[in-house]
Amino acid sequence: MSDLPSRLHISEEGPREGFQIEPGPISSSDKIALIDALSDTGVEHIQACSFVSPRLVPGWADAAEVVEGFTARDGVTYTALWFNDRGLQRACEHKDKLTVRGSIHLAVSEPFSISNLNRDRDGNLKAVRQYLLDHKTADVAVEDITLMAAFGCNFAGDIAPEQVIASIQDGIELATESGNTVRSVTLCDTMGWANPHLIEHTIGAVRERFPEMKIALHLHDTRGLGIANAYAGMRLGVAEFDTTVGGLGGCPFAKQPGASGNIATEELVLMANELGIETGIDLDALIEAGHLAERIVGHSLPSAPLRGGSLGSYRSRASVQ
């Protein structure tokens, strides 16, 4: 049964997700310019940067400079990503601009956890326990679980919904130990293995086991099914999505060079507009931000609206003929 939401809540992750994988150096000023352009589109949330090891992710060695440089707009929440206490400390140094909130990061696939975090399952659970203690000391709440490789993995193959359920349970138990309450889970198709049927099956299983849990989707478009998977989630009432302007990004730890990144923000907004679903985002301004992103990275991006534009201008022209 279709239960489309009346409004989508979109987390724009283009700066953080996109710039971490680009091979060429991208200046801090260009990163700031894209964040500022996105801030003027009506997006509610921008994940601006990563506070991670510059050795592993050199594209975000300048995270502090970028945060200091962008102009925060009223009504926009800016966040960052980190995986350890050092990253948390760096984020907390910028609370004047950043909303600092933690998330329990788990990989449903143990081989991907080893590739991405250099930790097996037990090692990652141990690290997350310390992560939660660090957040408690810093008085930073952790209310979300982020599950990487929730629909399939280049190293482990297909992922069953039962494995997703077990990983969510791991996260809930870790949160409870530290006095936190998990309220939402983000299911990530990190390597683009999902299809609409699997989206429906997995979300159904999560809802059956955890009926009060809010679900968000982080979908990669590796095999061209990203927007179809988003629609499958929307039909089940999912209203929160991570996207990237232009389709920037890709996972540097998936061992799949050239793979597409997240679904393009413009594609999701265009679909929502055509379905009468509110986003609060100006699609034409977003497309301009996508063109800016292309100029910054120096190559075309996979977003279809960057080539075809929105339908609004065409409808206006047709109505006066």
C-alpha cells in the first residue's frame, strides 16, 4: 500500500561525501563556496565536512578552515562526521556553527567494517563503547544508528534483513549501556546493492521488529536504481533521505573506482515536486549549485536534472504559447 509522506526532510551531504573521494585537491574556498550556495537553496541540513584522519581522507584535512569560512544561514542545520574522540573534540570546537550530535556507526558486513574502519565486528563494538563514553563525557547525545552496507556488500555479498535486525539490536544495546535512547536508524546502501523489492522487504522487517523506530535512507546510485529505491521507501512512508548535490561522492572504501555516489539531491527534489510532496527546496537554485559543483570538481556529475533542467520553466513557456 502506498503511504507517501506529505514532506521530505533531506540531508544534503554533497560537501562531506563528495569532496572526500575526488582525486584532485579541492581548495577550501571552493568547498566554502558550495556550502554557501547550498545554504541558499532551502535545504534544511548540510553535512559540511568530516573530522577524520587526514592520512586516510586527505580531502578533509582542511575541515576546520572550511567550517570557519562558510556563512551559516538561519534555518539550516550544519553537521559534521567523525568516528573517534579526536574527531568529536574537533567538532566541539565549532559549536558556534555546527550542531554536534553523535551516531552509532555499525557495518552490517564485517568485511566492510574491516575495509572502512579497520575493525572486525568485536573490535568495532569495543570502539563504539568507548565512542559512547566519550560522547557522554562531552555531554553530546547519541540517538541515531547508522548502518553501513545494510542491503549488500562488495565483499560479503547479499545482506539479509535478519542481519540488519541483529545490527540494530547491537546498536540499541550499546546505547542503553551508556544511557542513550535510540530513536532512529539510517539504512545505508553503501555500495549500491539495493532494489525496490529489497528496500520494501528490509524496511518491513525493521518496522515489524522496531515499530517505534524512525527510518531514514542513505542510497547510492551505483547501478542506477537509487531513485527507484527512494520511491520504494517513500511508498512506505519514509520521509528522511541523505542525498548529494549533483550525485557527488562515492565510498572510497568499497574498492569500486568510479562508482556513483548518493542519489542526486536534484533528482529526489524533482520527483517530490512532481508527486506534490513538499521539500522546501528551490529546485532551480539547487540545479545551479549542482553546476557549481561540476565546475569545482572539473568533470560532469551524474545528476539528470543538471542536463535536463526542471520542468517548471518548460511549463511556464508552454502555458503562454
